[in-house]
Amino acid sequence: MPENVIRVMLVDDHEVVREGLKALLNRREGMTVVGEAGSVAQSVEVAVSVKPDVVVMDLRLPDGSGIEACREIRSELPGTKVIMLTSYADEEAVMSSILGGAAAYLLKQTRGSQLAEAIEGVARGESLLDPAVTMRVLEEVRKSAAGKSKLASPEAQLTENEQKILHLISEGKTNREIAAEIFLSDKTVKNYVSNILSKLNMKRRSEAAAYIARRTSQGSEGSYSKG
Amino acid sequence: MKYMSDRVDSHEMVWRFSERDIEFLDRILQDLFGLGLKLEYCLSVLDDAPAQARLGMEGVVSGLGDLAEPIRDEIQKLGRSRKLSI
């Protein structure tokens, strides 16, 4: 294989999406698909084995989120670039993807040829945001700039939903109870909890609960809202 | 369960979306995106390899047929529950 060929890996639990992407990208000159995966666990395993230049990653995977997979792949292979490819322009997901080390965030309304161009750009070291999500990111950045003092506290890096869930954890609620209270599935709550722990650099939910209890006793609870 | 309301002919309609409904709609969306990519591939090889393009397009047609099936089932289920509520 020539040295300048971009080695791409596809992570999506929908086979039809992987097949379509694979056919299009393999036809593109200077690009080849070297690996595929349909879950977070599989994606890390395959990435470590094939060492791709670029990973095209779905956001929603059956065993977790693509952001989690992105973070893990980037920590194992810092030179590998990750493009998040999803159907939804959710600002929380966009911000978490950027913080998780993704080089690009594209929507599944992009044509295959545009995606191939994005892969080439990212492989050259560029970063890219779908025009449909740029506005949302700018809003988030403005909000962060407006509440700069909040950035001093570790929970300021949590999204609104994560802050809500952190508060419920501190009340001793289980994932199931939290899921029922905020109308999400147990699995989604589990993903949120692992993101929270990762962002706060903690291993157990009890540590998170103790952290909030400490913050409350210091009178700084006002830095997040239960909402 | 997620709720959305809308006014139809001055009557408030409340739509309930369960996780299952969202999963279902998401699957349809993913399949449509995948089939769109396959079609884009067929168009890109149409001049160089028409037989391959034709084969691919047949695959897309069959994929659309497969996709229509669960949608039809869902509509039938909705139709049945509507009749029950009347």
C-alpha cells in the first residue's frame, strides 16, 4: 500500500451505513477502509490493531457513546484523528465530542463525496464542523465566555444534563431512579454517569456524591442548577 | 416517554414518543442515509462500470422494499390502536 494512502476505519452499528461508506471511500483515490466496528468495545480493539489514520465514528452505539470510544482511541493512538458522524446536531454532543478530542463533527446528511473531502482535510490536520452545528457551538462558546467564573469549578465542564444527573447521584439515586426521573433509558443514564466520572477524573459514583456534599457544605452549590 | 403536543383543527393533540418509537425512527433514518450512500456510489461508477452500477441500484431498490416493511407494520399498529380508542 503506498505511504500516502489515508487508512480509514468505520464505526457504526448500522451495517447498511458501513457498506455505503466503504463502497464510496474505497473508490476514492488515496483512501482505503482498513477496519470496521459496530460497538465501542469493538472499535477500540480494532483501532489498536489496524492503527487507522482517520476513524469515522457514529455517536450512538449499542454499548455506549461514540464520544467515549473517541476518547479511548485517542488515548491509545494520539495520532489517529476521529470524525464524529451523526444524525443529530445536539449541542451537548458537539461540545463533548470536541472536548473528547474529535477533529470533526458532521451530520448524516452530508454526501459521501463531502465526507471523503472531510477525511482528507482531517488527515492533513484540519478541523471541521458541519455548518448546521457551527451556530450551536458558537452559542455554547459565548455562554461559556459569559460565565467565565463558572469555568473555575470542575463541574463547569459538565453539560446541563450531566450536572442534573450529578445532583441526582449526590442524592443517592440509582441509574434506574435517575432514568425514571428525567425520562431517559437506563443505558443512556449509565453513559452519562461514565462521562461525568471521566470529566471529574473520578472512578466511583460515591466519590462524585462525596464531592458534591463537600461543595454544598462549602456553600458553593449555586454553581450548578438542579433544573 | 416523551410528549409533544400540537393543535389540529383547534383540538389539542398529544403525541407520546417512547424510547422504542425514537429507536424505530432513528433506524429508518440510518437506513435511508446508508441507502443514499450506496446510490451515490452507483452513480459514481455508472459510466465506468454500468453493470456494477445496475447491480448496486437493484440492491438499493431491494433495501427500500425492506425498509418499507417495518414502516407499513408500524402504520398498521397505529391504525389498530386508533380504532380501539374510538
